[in-house]
Amino acid sequence: MSLQEPVRLRIFSLNCWGIHYLTRHCSQRYEMIGELLDRQRHDLALLQEVWSEKDYLYLKNKLGSSHPHSHYFRSGVIGSGLAVFSRHLIQDALLYKYSLNGYPYMVHQGDWFGGKAVGLVALDISGLRAHVYVSHLHAEYSREVDSYLPHRTVQAWELQQFIRHTSAGADFLVLGGDLNMHPQDLGCRLVRAHTGLRDCYSDTERFEGCEDGITLIADNMFTTKKDLIPFEKGIRIDYILTKGSKNVCVKCESMSTTTGSVPGKAFPYSDHEALTSNLLLLKPEGGLERHDVPPSELADLVSEALAVVKDGIRHTEQLQQMSQRLLMAGLALLLLELTLALGPCLCPDSLQAFPYIVLGLLGALCLVVLMAGTLLYTLYTSQLKALRETEGQMKLSASWSGHRSQCILPQPSRDDHSIFSH
């Protein structure tokens, strides 16, 4: 549908850091977040790390008049943590869980249990079809030794694939969330280049908030300073991105972030800063405004991502081999257990029966080793398949981008007197 009159939208995004008993002042902060959203009445609120469904239901009840439409995306063991609150009718919803998401034995990090994903809601806004995406990618726990870079790269690849393959028929797109990547990190460049989404912070006419738009700031009382090394002031890892169509031009009139402290309160809303983008939807002039990335640059970008995925494959193959050795050790222990248990029965003159307590302990050890080896082998095998699947998709994309680049003919100059100049 073509837009007749300009439409203004206010988009809000926040990582709520909502882990009860593990994060500070969790219940009080949800009350503050609910008060903020009810007071400011954004058109859309895109929330991450709402890990408890009880907290979602609390916000749903609190925002019943200001945001009557909402959806909570359920995934993984404790949930994706993704929630959308809207003043506009939500017509449809879809969830895609990322195929790679860390390791279950890294319990203290918790990413695997969260079931990181991307959620989509389709809305009708002033007669326009809007596709709104909310996502939360795997955290970067070390900038220098980022063992999760292949996982996050695969997630970024799947995110852009999901957006491209679900955005047909939409008049405009919005993506918000904690992507856990710096603006020029590989994953961010992959998402922007392949989807055409534009960063509101880079495109806005006016910005108010933290310096350089950072959303994990050193001045926030909940921030662990060592997590920001070597970025003393903080990092920008939370985003609102948009894209228009032939029917709608999306313009970011202004953008703002919170700045740690909340007036009249003893602590901030979260360890992340909240984002608010004021969008203006206009009727496009001169057709669809395109920001296509040249095919050669797309091919180079995919090749860069391929190198990361291949490193991930090599590392996961090593982990798989380790789990195989663990399985072999378990089988060897099982053989030893059977020998010690049955030996005296088969050769009563040469072998002496072992105490039951020794056999019991050995059997328990054997069981633990076999179970650990089996579970780890299953985990690493499934992750290896996901990495190889992404590798195959990237090779196809790189090949197609290279083919397109070769097929693009150079434009003739005005001084060229060939047939193309007439």
C-alpha cells in the first residue's frame, strides 16, 4: 500500500538484564521499565533478556492500556528472552532459533540455555505492513580471544537470511536488539550488507545520549569495568535498524539513549542503555531509494565470514575428536570393569575377587565417562553440521556474488562514440 500522509513512529529497545537472583534489583527495575513505557507510550517496545515469563506477564498487565498488543517468544530451556509490546495490532509472529549458541556446560554464561533467536512480528501501521524483528546474539566474553566468534558469525548469517526470506511483501522493516557486536564487526557488516538495513544512529539528524551512541557504558553502576577492556568509555552493541521499500521511505528524525542514571531513582533501568528512535515514514520521491552493496564487496565480505566459519569447523573437529577419545576411555573402563567382575568366576584359581566397593566406584566412573563422551560427541557433531551447512550457504553466496560482479558491464563514458553512446 502506498503512503498518503507522513506517519511518525517511536521505537524503543532495551536489554532488560532480567535474571532474578543473579542480577541486582531485578524486580524494582522491571517496575521502572514498566513505568517508563507506560509514560512515554512508544509505538513499539522491543525487549531482550526478559527471561522470566512472569516478568513478561507483569509488563503485559502494566502496559495493557498503553501497549494493548504484545508477544513473548518462547525458546530454549529458559526462553529466548525476547518480547514485543505494541500500540498497533500484531497480525502474525514467527520465531527462528539459531542453530549455534554456545555450549551447555558453560553454565555460568548461560547463552545455550537461553535459546538465542530472532523473533518477527507483522503489524498493520496506518495501512502499511510492517515487519519488526527483535534479536539477541551470543555474548562476546573476550575481545582478544573470542572463542564464540564462529557462533556469532553463524547467528549473524542466519539473522540476515531470516530477514531476507521473510520480508517479502513488507512496506518497511525494523530490527532492534542486542547484537553483541560493534558496528564494524564482521557480523554487523554481514547483516547490513545483505539486508539493506540502515543504522538509525548513523542516519539520524539529531542524537542525544551517550557519547558515540555507546550502550554499555563505564558510568553505569551495573557494568563490570573489566568487560569493557580495552574500550574505557564503553561499547555500542545495541541497535535499531530500518529499511523502506518502493512504497515507504523511512527517515530517522532523532535518536536518544539513556545515560546510566535515572532521575529520582537509585539505579539504572539495566546494565545496558535503552534506545529510542523517532521515525518518519514518507512517500518516496523518485522511486525506491536503494543502498545496494556492490557484488564484489559482498563476495569479499562473505569470504571473510567463510574464513571465520572454517576456523570454527577446525576447532569443533578437535573437540569432536576429544569426545571420541573420552568415549574410548569409557569403553576401556567398561572392559576393565567386566574383567575384574567376571575374571574370578572364569578363572577362580588365578584371580582374586575385588571388593564390591572398588567395583562400584569403577562402575560409576565408567558410567560418567561414557555419558559425558556420548553427550559431548552428540553436541559437537550437531554443531559441526550447523557450521558446515553455513559454510555451504556462504560458498553459494560468494559464488553468486562473484558471478554477478563479472556480469556487470562498465558504463560507457560520454566521449565514447560506440553504439552505447547513441
